[in-house]
Amino acid sequence: MACSLRHNSFQEVCMNAAEKVHSVAFAHALASAVTLVRQYFPEAQVNLTPWRDDDQTRRWCENETLDIAFHFPGWSPRLQCRSLLMQLRISNDQDNAPPHLLGLIMRGMTFDGERWRLVTVGDWHPTGSHLPQLPQRNQLKKICRELFVLFPASPSSGDDQ
């Protein structure tokens, strides 16, 4: 997978969050997710188009994800990365219903590629060659939990909240 870590890139491909905003509900969901992460990492620059538009990337196109990158000013030794790539798997059963979160993947990235990943399946423990420090791991898990609150379960799932 080819991930552009350039800050000012605006190349269109179907995985980028910027191309997914086709309704007010998705715009609100995207803005809420960005605001949440910026509360924990205020120095990070947001990139709504982290993916390059090339043949290899288009093969991995996932229409059900909102992909957002957060670039740190330099190296983050506590997170062991320069950028945080978030892929939120979103489901939107109805046109006017708000989207809900099915799961997400967070990746710590450098110019060399992925250093670690945290997936909201199983035990939510990050895996990889260079893991974030324990307080940052807990912070990342907290962000994941808060994202699930932002994108509640589908109304069709029987939840009455």
C-alpha cells in the first residue's frame, strides 16, 4: 500500500476521507473524528487525503473507510512514529441516517512504512516492530473508545439510545 506522508498533498483516490463527504452526516462524522484526535494531539496536522492516486493504491480501494492522517512536527518518540493513519470502517444503512463505526485501524507510520498498528478487534493491543510507550497505547485505546461513542450503533441493530 502506498501512503503519501506529504502534508499538502491533495490527490484524489477513493480511500481518502475528503472524497467520502457526500452528506451532512458524513461531514459531521469526519469533523467530529478530527476534533477528537486533535484534543489528544493538538500539534498534529490533519491530512484528509493521505493516499496517493496510483494503480497500486487503487487496487486496495475500500469504499467503506474514512482514511485520515495526522502528521506530527518531527518524530514522536512516545508514539514511535511521524504520522498516525486512521482508517475508520463506516456503515451508513440509510441516506439520511448518521454513519456508525464498525471498527478502526490506527497505524503509526514513518517514511519507511508502518511501525505499529492497533486494530479494534480482539484485545486491541498494538502490534509491530516499534510500539508506542504504554501511556500512549492507553491514550490510543481511549481515542478508539471515544470514536465508538461518536459513531453509535446502527438504529437497525436494536439499540434504543
